[in-house]
Amino acid sequence: MKRTWAASVAAAAVVSAGTALVGAGPASAATCNAPEFKSCVGVSYQTSHVKSIRVNGRCLIGSSGTYSSVYVDDVADAHPDVQTYGGSRCESNTHNSASVRWALTEDDRGFRWVTIS
């Protein structure tokens, strides 16, 4: 079952103190050009306690939306490594344990959504 989400944000890479951060900014429908067997990441925040997440080592900042430059496996049984943070830049002192749920399939635009609650 494919999921479609209304939120749409483009990704911009930011390098800060040697750490790769991916920040979100408003845009029209983002496009995913992921390699074969990969999906781009879509994030849906359903809590105000999380301001940023780290997916497979990449820090994603910003509101709910899509990240067309961050890839995860596109198979249902793949559960990428996700860490949640109360701070806006994946700061280690704001790490928390919010609930993380991955969609089983990617949506019709090639994004695999993670819901943080």
C-alpha cells in the first residue's frame, strides 16, 4: 500500500563543524532520484518534542517533509537507524527515544516515510 503525504519540502545540504546536516526549506513537489533499490526519505512529525532526527548517520533538520538527497533501502523489512532529538541540530545532549515507524513501501513519488511520534 503506497502512502501519499501532503507535506513537501526540498532538501539543502549544510556542513557545520564537520557534521553533515540536511535542512528543509519550502518547495513545490520534491522529486526523488534515488539509486536502484533505494528510496528518498520523507519525515512526518506527530510530536512537538522532536526537532531533528538522524537517519543512518545523516542529521535531518526542519519540519515534516521530504529529503531527496537522503536514501534508505526500499524494502519493507529494512528499518534504517533513526535517532530522535529535542534539539534542532541532532545535539547529543538532546537525544530522546520518540517512537519511530517506517512505512512498508515508498509512495508514488519514491519517498519512504518515517513517522515520529
